[in-house]
Amino acid sequence: MIRPYDSDDADALWRLKRAFETAMGDTDDEAKAEAYDAKLTDEYREGWLAWVRRCTDDEECLFVAERDGDLVGYLFLLPERLAFVWDAAVLNEVYVIPDHRGTGVADDLMERGLAHAREQSLPLDRLVLDVDGENDRAKAFYDRYGFTRWGEMVAREL
């Protein structure tokens, strides 16, 4: 079942978020792994969950996948009120635990996310996301949904 996030899901959502972040750092790049691990503090957890509350206060934008009473994945769109940041809907994060990959959970989440994005009032009718160029599984998933390159992100340390 795909449903909107509820504040009662906070602990389970955090477990998923922690797994997502750990997976982001799970590369051959030791510095990247250390950076992702180092940020997963209690303070980060509190701040991130507070941000989730602010994002979901007045808008459904976070959807969870529930199987047998447990959360096994989530999809987080940025709230419509932030549409002018990218002039589009923004897929912030999507994650499914390894045991449920290949079972249709990610597809169910993506279909719900696309339906929600289509309902938003956007300057451009687009859904954008940032994907790790080394994550072949994610790239193949997004390719299957018709995502194409649209600009390129660059970053620098502060």
C-alpha cells in the first residue's frame, strides 16, 4: 500500500532515511562514505524530521510504501510551494529497502509521485531529480520512466 506519510511514521521513516544515506555513501570513494556516515547524528535526525514536519504540514508530498505493517520505502517530493526553486516538481528522494527491490514497490511509489506532481501548479510541467551518476540501478529505473538529462548539477564545498 502506498499512502501519505503520517507523523506516527517518524521512527520508521528515519530508519529508511538512515539506510538511504548509508547507501549513498556506499561507494569505493572512502571520503564520500565518511561524509555520509558523519552526518547521521542525533542532531541531524532531529533537524531532518523537523524539516519533514514543515514540508508535510499543509501538503501531501511524502509517500510511504507499507507492506505487512512495516514501512519498506518512501518517495519525497518537494512541496508545491517550492516549485519556483527549479520551476518544476522536484523528486527529492526515493528509497526502497533491498528486500523489497524488484517487487514493484519502487514502481508503485513512482506512479504515486508522478500522479501527485501532475496535480501541482508548476511553471514547467517537469519532474526533476538529482541522481548519482555511478548508481546504475537508479539510472536504469529513471530511464525506464522516461527521465532524460536536463542540465547538470555542479557543487563545491562551503
